[in-house]
Amino acid sequence: MILSPINIISSSVLLLLLFVLVVPLLKSRQRLLINTSFMLSSLASLLGIIGGVWAVGGGITNKLILPIGLPDLPFHLRVDPLAGFFITVICLLSFFVSLYSIGYIKGYLGRRPVTSLVIFYCLFLAGMVMVVLADDALFFLISWEVMAAASYFLVMFEDERIENRRAAFLYIIVAHVGAIAILLSFGIMAGLATGFESFNGYTFDAMRQAEFPLKWATAAFLLAFFGFAAKAGVIPLHVWLPEAHPVAPSNVSALMSGVMLKTAIYGIVRVTFDLIGVFPWWWGAIVLIFGLISAVMGVLYALMQNDLKKLLAYSSVENIGIILIGIGLSMIFKPFNIPLLSALALIAGLYHAMNHAMFKGLLFMGAGSVLHATNERNMEEMGGLIHRMPWTAALFLIGCVSISALPPFNGFVSEWLTFQAFLLSPAMPSPFFKLLIPLGAALVALTGALAAACFVRAFGVTFLGHWRGAHMPRVHEADWFMRSGMILAALSCLLLGILPTFFIDWMDIIAQQLVGTKIGASSGVYGWLWLTPVARESASYSGMIVFLGILLVVVAVYFILHVKPGGIRRVPIWDCGFGKLDQRMQYSATSFSMPIRRIFGFLFNIREQVKLNPRGVHKAFPKRLNYYLRVRDRFWNWLFKPVIEFSFWVSRKVGLLQQGRIQAYLIYSFITIIVLLALSR
Amino acid sequence: MDLNVVAQLNSFLAAFVLLTAFGMLVQRRMYGLVHLFAWQGLFLSINTAMVGFVAGKHHLYISSLLTLSLKVFLLPYILHVLIQRLKVHKEVEIVENVPMTMLMGIALVIFSYYLMSPVTQLSTLVTRSTLAVALATVMIGLLMMITRKHAVTQIIGFLAMENGLFFAATSATYGMPLVVELGVALDILIAAFIFGIFFFHIHTTFDSLDVDQMARLKEED
């Protein structure tokens, strides 16, 4: 069969890879290069979407064996509903982002050549799709490395700044440590699948059929979880994320945060549910606990950031946490033989993965528009942008509402499903769970509230009020390409929010294949309108009705305020008779997050100083105050600094061997020879 | 010739090879070293020819001639010229703690005999008893490179190691195939030239041939 999901998807990958070869020819014509390359990558993404949607919708599993690879070890490709789902997510966002890039990358014209960016952008997209397509450990790891290396060069794009080089270096180290763990995990599984005499264990099929002893399966799972968690940015392995995402070009950060992290989620689901298959409940508890930590800590860190893109990066840590909570719950319920709840939690996690791709992509694109227009990432310097950039502001607001899990947008649906999985869980046979489940539900609720606070702050400080910096630059609205990318992402946020039953019915087959049952979200007399995950009596939600209700209220309010003439007057701000209000006298990003910094301060490494300036003036009559605040990640000092210092210590000790004297080096070999001879006699 | 006599002669020559190795270990004068090296080559050459005669391996005559021309005449001549050009012929190298070095050499010989005893028991070759001496020569060459500081002494130590290997090949298996031996001979020759060029560079850079000077190339913290 010529036309099948896998052929469509692999032709889209091939299109991207072949185009990379053509790019150098277009080097001298940068504008043409930008137009063709991003048009082409959006076309390739469209192909991927078609293939992915078809594979999930039809429940199709296709395989393909490529004649390339190592001798006797060909590459295996496979598309099943799980892979199809992730390919859909990846290609959907890369379609939006590619459209957006046509406008965004033109900002570099005349400043620096973008040839390398185009090459690695295409390789990056191809790498992500290849990771999901792979059906053997070899091809998986190669694709994984292509993805990591391409994104490394994208982070490095503006390499004249030291922070970019530092971030890229940190990123590539974490990515490689993770890749080693994944390699070892596959090594264990392949070795147990066919023994060490034959190499055929490297295919995922062999791993699927093998039954692993618990001890080895646990080792494989822990290694894989470590490796994928490093890529996903699970706390405490998240430190590269807030460094690398802000410095990459914004279209790339949208992709890295929106979908590259999801490939790690895909890896976790693939290894645990599919390859290992049978596992004890406490694996799920591990995933759940790390998910909870990431969610709460991630959003708290996000609240402390003044850099808009850094805030979004930490918020990705939080959302990865929420996705892992869903998957962890599913992994807990599966061994206890509660397939319905397991399916519900899995769908909740995967649905959140898709939602996060949409709204985080949208938010990064919005932040990119702001950066494009103002050359500013620090929120403390921004403000009042809603007047100059109405489109960006409205679309960014949609992203903020979605990510804060407010109806009728998509974030609410997946977090609501996660709550249902928590709340419907029956009494578990272990006291540990009696503690963990309610605690987890409470922490998810806290996360949602904090995320809302975080994005009220992000939107309010950036777009509302007045410009906070010294001089307002000439700000221009994003062009139509950028706007169209954001509008499409915002639309998909809305659709995923108001029509969840369609999407959940579409992806239900994944749950069927992985945990053995569908959740049948739209069953019952209400049909497509009501989302009823388990039983109509216990919980139901209709995004459509909520949306119509909210729309009605908004329209009514608009008419009441605007139709009546003179309903709104624009006058100078009342200054309480104090006089001389200036732009510094607004709520700032730092002041907004102060109450939360007071409550959760013990989690951060905070240095706060208030200095009277100039000195010598009496305290009662200060002329100027200098306020200094530094908030740092504690994990850097706890976890990463000791490792770095240890490796430097080891290097210094090894360096002692280097004497610089020929005799010393000869003695090393002499002693080695003597010892070896004496031992091997 | 009687095999027993051949074995005796072989051991006798092996003893001389070992003696010259010990001599080189503690010889302080440059010319003396070169002469000792030439003598070692001569004993090797005679030994190779004799083994070739007894075992009926005629290609060993060729390698014997090669050894004679290379190690007895050509290499000593090159080293001679080198020493004169570099004006180091009057230099007397300080060898620290001669008795200690000699004792270490003796320990190495004993160690080689200990290592080779199982091989000697299994082997049926005439030359089996000299295998340990060959190994000892290699190790003494290495020891010489470790204890000496002068660059010319180092290369002589290296060449002495190669002599030991060649000796081991003749006594263990009646020599290597001719192609290999030709290759090795060529390598030695080229190595000597390369060393010569390096010496000139070292000499002009450091104004000395003391390899301790090269410690200055070490990376600083």
C-alpha cells in the first residue's frame, strides 16, 4: 500500500532532510531562503499531521524496515496510535511555528546570516519526528542525538553572547548524560531480550516480547526515567531549561518547550507501558512524586522570574510535572487492575501534553513578538504594550487563560481530568497511598492557583499599565505571518477546550492499547456535548456550554459599557493629590510576587538588600532607596555544584600524573609492563 | 655442528649481549656508549648467522647481514656524526647511584628468568635458554631510558631495546619472516634519522640535550 500513515510521515521527514541539502545553494539569497524553507517545513508538518491523525483515528499500526543502518542491523520504523498522537502534536505546533517563523526570522535580515538557523531548524523538526517513528534502540538513539545536536546549535545561534554559549554548553551536557542513561536502559532490555550472543534484541519488538525479571526491569526503568527526565526538565534536573529556552530564538524556544520536552514524555510512556509492559505500582509512585515536585516548584520558580521567557521556561517545568502526575497515576492504577482509572489518568496526561504544546507554543510566540518589537525580555522594563500590540496582547491573554487552567480553554479540561483521576480513586490497600493521593490532589490545586497568579503577573506587567523603562522604543505590531501562527495556536487552544469529547474519542484507542480499556468519554444520552469520563452521575463538564455562557456575559458587558454614549471617559489618573505620578509607581513584577516570596521564601536562595542612597541623610527623609533582590535556584548549589567541583577535583588529581618528564612517562609504562607480566605469568 | 655445542655458543653470545647491555646502563661517555652498542650489534649478528646455519633457515643470513651493516656500521656512524655535530663528545653524563641501577638490572634479569621458565620448559628449540636474556635486554634498555637524562643516551637505550626484541625473535622462533625483518630494519633507520633531526631542534631550542628541560613544556594550572 503506497498511501499509509507511515509513508506519509516518513516522506515528510525525507522532505525536511533533503531540503537541508539544498539550503547552502540559497545561502546568498537570505529572504528567499527564509520564505521557501519555512513554507516547506510547514508543508512537511502538514503531511505529518495528516499521517498522525490518520494513524490514531484509524487505530493503524504500520511498520517499515529501512535498508540503511549498520550492516545486519537495519533501521526499523513503526507508527502506532501512541506514536501517531505524538507526531500529531509535534507537527501541529511545528506547522504553527513555521508560519510564525516566516515573519519572525525576517527580523534577523541584515543583522546576521540565518543559513545555519534554517538548516538546524529543519534537522530539529526531522529529528523529533524520527524519535517518535523509531522502532529500534539504534535508530531511536541516533534520532535522539540528531534532535539534541540540532537544538544545541539553535540555542547557540546568537553565539557572540556569553550567556548563550554557557546555556548551550549546559544543555548539551545534561542532554548527553541523559542519553547515556537511555542507552544503558536499552542495553539492559536488549541484553535480556535475546541474550548477549545475538544483536536482534535492539528492536523494540524483541523488547516487547521479552519478559524481564523485576530487578533488571527496575534498573532499566530507573535509567530510562532518569534519562528522559533530564530531557523533560523534571526537577531536580531542570537547570538547563531556564538557561537554554530564553536565549534561543523565540520560534525555537516555542518548539523546544512545546514539543521537544514531549518527546521525553513519549519516551517514558513508550518504555514503561509498551516495552516493559508489566511493572509494580511503586514505579508509578516515583513518577507521581517527581511530577508533584516539578509542578509545585516549577510554578513557584516561574513566579520569581522577571525575564518573560525564563518565566515561561519554568512554567514548562510545572506543566511537565502535571503531565507526569497523570502518567504516574496511570502507572499506579494499572498494576492494581483498575483499568478505567488508569486509562483516565493516561488520557489526562497525554491530553495535557497536547494542550501544553499549544498554549506554551502560543505564549513563546507571543513573547517572541514582544521581544521582536521591543528588544526587551525583562518584564520590569515593559508595560502598556496592549495599546501598541493589540493582537499580540489578545492572543497572549488566550495563552495565559489556557495555561492557568480556566474554562473554556484547553488547560482546564486536562487538569480537570487529572483531578477526576485523583478524586475517583478508590481506597488503596496501602497507607502510603491514603496519604499520597489526597496530598497530590491538594498540590495540583495549589499549582493551578499559583500558575494563575503567575500568568496574571506575566500578562499584567507586560501588557497593562504604562511603559516602565526609561524610553519607550518604537514598538510595532507583529506582522501577519507571526499573527497567523499565533491565531491558529489560539484557535486550537479554544477548540481543544470546548470540544474535548471529539479529541478524547479520537485518542481513546491509545488507552485501549496501553492499559486495555477505553474511557468512552462521550457515552450517554448527552452525546458529544458533555465530557463524562467515568460515569455521568459522578462528574461531567461541557466546554461548549461554559464557552457560550462566558461569551454571552462578555457580549452583554460590552454592550452595556460601550453602546451607551459617554459610558467610558478617558481622564488623567487621579494621583490622590500627591502629585507627580511617574511610570515607576506601578505594580512591578517584583512587587506582585512579593507575598508569595514571603510565604515560600525558604525554598529559594534569596538575597535582599535595601540601601539608603546617599548615605548620611536621616532615615526619616530618604532621598533615594536602592533595592537589590537576587533569587536563585537552590538545586544548583545542592546538586550540580558538588558534581562540578568533584569532576574538577578528579581532573586536578589526574593532572598530577602529567609530570612533563619523559622519564616519568617511561616509568608508568615500565611499571605497567612489569605488573602485567607478573600477573599474567 | 653438534647441537650441544651450538647451544653452548648461543648461551655464550647471549652472555655477551647481556654484558654489553649492562655496560651501556652505566657508561658515562658518549663514544663509549656508541662503541658498546656496536659490539652488541656484532654479537647479535654472529648469533643470528649461527642460528640460521643450524636451523637451516637461510633467510637468517640476510637478516644477519642487515644487522651487521645497520647496527654495527651505519647506526654507530650516524650517532658518531651526531655527537660530533652537536659537540657533546666531551660531555660526561652524571649517572646517579650506579650500584642501585646495577642492582635493579640484576633484579630484572632474575625476573625475566622467572617469567620465561614455563616457556623454556615447553620449547624444543636450541636457543630456548636465551629467551630470558633477550627479555632482560629489552627491559634493561627501558630502564636505561628511564635512568638517563641525555637525549642521545635515550635513543641508544631505545635502539638497545630493539636489539633485545630482535634477539628474542631469533631465540624464540628462529627469527621473524624476512618481510617483517626488512620492515623493522627500515623503521629503525628512519627512527634514527628522525631522532637526529629532533636532537638538532631540541638543541637549538633549549641549548642543551638534557630532556629534563622539556618539563618546561608542561601545562601550568
